[in-house]
Amino acid sequence: MNNPVKIIQQDVLNLAKYSGNTKPRKSISASMLDDDMLKIYFRVKFGIIDNQTFTQDNTLGSIFQLGIDHLADERDTLEARVRREIPYKDSGWILSAETDIIDYENKTICDFKLTKEYTYKNFNQNHSYAWQVRLQDYIFRKTNLIKNDYKLYLYMLFKDIRQNESFLKPIEQIVEVEKYEDDVIEEKIDEIIYVIESWLEDESKIEVCKDLWWRKSKNGNSYPSKCEKYCSYKSICKFYNSHSKTPVMKNEGLGW
Ligand code: SF4
């Protein structure tokens, strides 16, 4: 029989799991703006494959998400996991977004990020996190959920502060995201669609993800930690080879 605590742990992950459309389709979600083009391509072609493993990120993120859900249940002016989608112009693509919480009373959209202090220190308004919230705001406005007077925030919770540091250092930071004009947001979306459409037409153009976060394992071998830990497409990605010191960089006909 399975350990009952493990079952509870799995249930926590399942409760916080993404519950939107996971089927293959021409869609770009706000959360994809954090991804490499190749991952976006895989999502379009094969649908969303959830990375449901007990990593620190998934488990802490899920616990945090359930806390937010509970808070929104308690207060009428808050709504958690707000999801909307719209057809994007006449492109045949869908734009979708899910934000962690909207505060209708204080006209605020806030997305929570379990991240590293390094990310906060190096954050700028061109960071993918900022673009995610911008796209959420864009979609929520286009669906008439909110007007153009909402403020956008990121709540960054650091997962890498050690216990002996946590009395001295803040373990979280709140960052305001600058709003951009719609044509700037649309330019970014158009760029992504252009690349993915060209890859769908001609697979030989597909490029491997840019930075695979190479790390050394205890036995001294290097491994691409982005693929190993954070990518649910490695079983189908022809660039990925866990036994090689470098990923297979050559696009050999692929057949994806
Ligand atoms: S397995 Fe690695 S190279 Fe392939 S999509 Fe995932 S992160 Fe990118």
C-alpha cells in the first residue's frame, strides 16, 4: 500500500495543478512567455504536459497556491486563478492567461512567483515575469473583466534563502510592473507566432533552447538542469540526451 503521506502530497500537487486546456492548439498563454521557443512549439504541437514531480518548486508552489485559493474563498473582492482567453486578431491563434489573484477593490492584478533572490536583484521591466502580467492585463481588458486602471504586481517569494539567513533578509519582495501600450504587447506576440509558424512549416528551422543551465553532478558529469528538472518535453525532445555532455544539437529530420 502507498504511504498515506505520499498520497496527501500527491493530492496537494493535483489540487494546485493547471486545469485549463491542455490539448495541442495554436495558443500562447501568458505563462509561456517564460519559456524558450522550443517549449512553446511543443505545447502548440503536442499540448501541455504537466511536470508533476516532487521538486521543491512544484511542492512549495502548490502549497502557496492553495493558500491563495483559500484567501480568495474568504473574501468577496478577491478572485484566485482567474483565467480568460481570446482569439488573437484574425491570426487563428488563441491568447490565454491565468493570474494568481485579482483584487477588484484595490484594482490590482498580482502574480506570485516562487523564485530566487538573484532573479529579484536582476529583475527589469523586460523580464518574462513582467511580460506575463502585462499579457494577463491585456487579455482581461479585452474580455472586459477589468478596465485600463489596474495596477500590476509580482510577488516574489524566495526559495533560496537559507534558514540561518532568513532572520536577516527579507524572503519576499513586491515589484510593480510597468504597463505598456497594446501595440508593444502585440508586437511581442506577433514575433512568437512568426517563429512558431515558420517551425511548423519547416522543422529543419527548429532551434534548441538557448541556455540549458548546465550543472555538475556529484560524480563530476555535466547535465542540462533545465531539461532534467524543469522540462516535461524531454521524452520527445530530439535535442535532449541525458547521457551526453552536450545535447544533440543537430536537427536530424526530427519527425516530431
Ligand atoms: S528537453 Fe531541453 S532542449 Fe528540449 S525543450 Fe526541454 S529544455 Fe529545451
